[in-house]
Amino acid sequence: MVSKRVKIVRTSTISFSLDNLLRGQLKFLNQFFDVIAVSGSDQYLENVSVREGVRVININFSRGISFINDILCLIKLCILFYRERPTIVHSITPKAGLLSMAAAYICNVPIRIHTFTGLVFESRSGLFKRILIFSDKLTCFFATNIYPEGQCVSKLLTDNKITKKSLRVIANGNINGVDIDLFNPSNYNQQSKSELKKRIGVDEQDFVFTFIGRIRKDKGIGELVLAFLKLVNENQNLKLKLLLVGPDENELDPLAPSIISILNTHPLILVLGFQTNIPQYLSISNCFILSSYREGFPNSLLQACSMGIPSIVTDVCGSNEIITSENGLIIKKENDLALYDAMLYMYNNIDKFDKARIRLDIEKRFSNTIVWESILEEYKRLLNIISI
């Protein structure tokens, strides 16, 4: 066992990411190291403190470009690292990654890790795209070790010449794996599913398509809405519902006003907002849809597969590493007609997918215990290198 005197700082731009993306992982690692979680102070950071049992420190990163705040955060990080003297600093989101790696570099932290959970520049263009690429290059320059969340993200980093440093994917990909005990269809009986359906307005006969994620343009919400409307209008005999579960981020990446109007008024589209009991909503779903323009290695998709649900995904990083012909369909991104065809196919052929097999594949490859053990072994490997 590695001594608890070895100190690790984990950083994220927003505490929601620490709370949700690293659920359980920090508690596991805290058995072997002195783990400190750093992000903006709010209810999510408090959740991390209570649930994971780790020390938390408030540094309010901004998600957008904010020169003054970014400089202040960099100074605060330098002071933090100088005071705490961590052996490892490990960041997971773009802004926290850039500032944490820069501060750790300045403070001569021996092991500086950044995990790329997706590449924002994929869905951008022009000057903004060049700025984002430059930012990623700086992050890699300051880091000693770079971990893409999946093989596709690794290829994008290489193809776009973001770094020449070696890249390693932990386990089979994904930042945290999936809790297969929590995301288990056997946890929900018919009564509990019927009660939820009644509460949110889903009929027992409805075929339910479900999207889980942020409600914004680059998640393909516009294409999903158009495809669903076409499915409803051209197949009026079908009993259908579309569930949208997740926080509204329209102000960051706006949807077209016409799409927003449909979301606000269409009786068959249920916009449910952020929910904590995601497995319960998946338990009443027939087909999961992830229509994103970009991903890293989507947790929601792993969770849906762990529940044995067939999926429709766009051909983007992460999604195309999880989905095969045995557990779903892969379509072109930003294509509502292709999505319509896939949704109609799923409605007519859902019984062709073996739910037990879908779940078993996730259990074998992406259980969170597999990912946690792999991260622990990687930390130990890096610590052995610097001790030689």
C-alpha cells in the first residue's frame, strides 16, 4: 500500500464534475493517498466532501474566457500547491486542466496529469477553434502525463498535433466506469416503473426514447427533436414519448428558437431537467439516444448499456467505442433524417437486441472497480518512476 503521506490534488472546473464524474473514485483512492478535491464551492463540492470523505478546497474557475479571474485562479493554485506540496496534481476539465497544469509546473509538482474527457475544438471553427487548440497544447506542455479518455480522443490529439508526448488510455476507456450495482435493471420492479410513468405522464403502452445529458445545441437536441417530430407525424399509429433528462445549458450553446418552442409545448416531449435518480428513468426507457456532435467517453451511454438498453448514437469519440451492432446503432452526426431512420428501426426491431448481453459486456469492460484499480496502478507506476 502506498503511504497516505503521498498527497494528490484532483481538480475540475466545476464541482458538479467532481461530484458526478468521479463518484466513488475519490473515496477509493483516499484509502491509499491523501486526496484533496479542488473546485468552486457549492452544494456539489459539499457532496464530494461528505460522500467521498476527502478534503475540499474552493477555487472558483470560470468556464469561459475571463482573463482576470483566470490569473487569480492561477495565483491561488500556485499558493495551494506551494503550501500543500502534492506529489500528483490530476485535472479533468479544460480550464482547470490548463490552470492546474501551469500552476503545478511553476511549483515543480513532480507528477502533473491531465485527462482529456473530450475535445471542445471538435465542434468549433475559425479563430475560436485555434484558441482552443492552443489552450490544449499549453495544457499538454505543462503536464508530465496525458491520458485521453478513449482511443478516439487519443487519435484526435495525435492527428491535430496537440502533443508529441506519449498518450495512455486507462483500462478500456472512460474516466470513472459505471456502477453496475446501481445501474441494474433488476433494482426496479413493474410497480416502481408504473408509478414513475404515471407521475411524469408516460402511458404503459408508450415506446420511450430517452436522452440524458446537457440540453444544448452540440448535444444534437435540435436533430433529435426534428427526428422525433417526423416519427410522430409520419407514424401516427405509434405510441411514443421522448424524455429529455439533464440540466439546461442553452445559454452556453443556444438551440434554435423554433426548437425551444417545440420543447416548451409538444405534449409527447417531456423535458424533465436535472434528475438525481438516473437509473429510475432508464428503467422505463426502451431506447437510449445520444445525438452529440462530440463526446469524450460518455457516462450516460455506459449507464444505459448497464441497464441493458439498446442505444442510438452518433459516430463520435467514445460513443463509437462502446456501441456495436449487438447493442445499438451508430449514425452520422448532425443528421436528423438518419436519426429518424434509426429511431423507426429501433421501434420495429427492439426485440432483436439481447438486454442481458448488453449489460454483461459493460460489466466485463467498464465496471467502475476496473477503472479505479487501473488508476491506482497507474499512480503507483508513476510514483515508482520518480522514486528511482
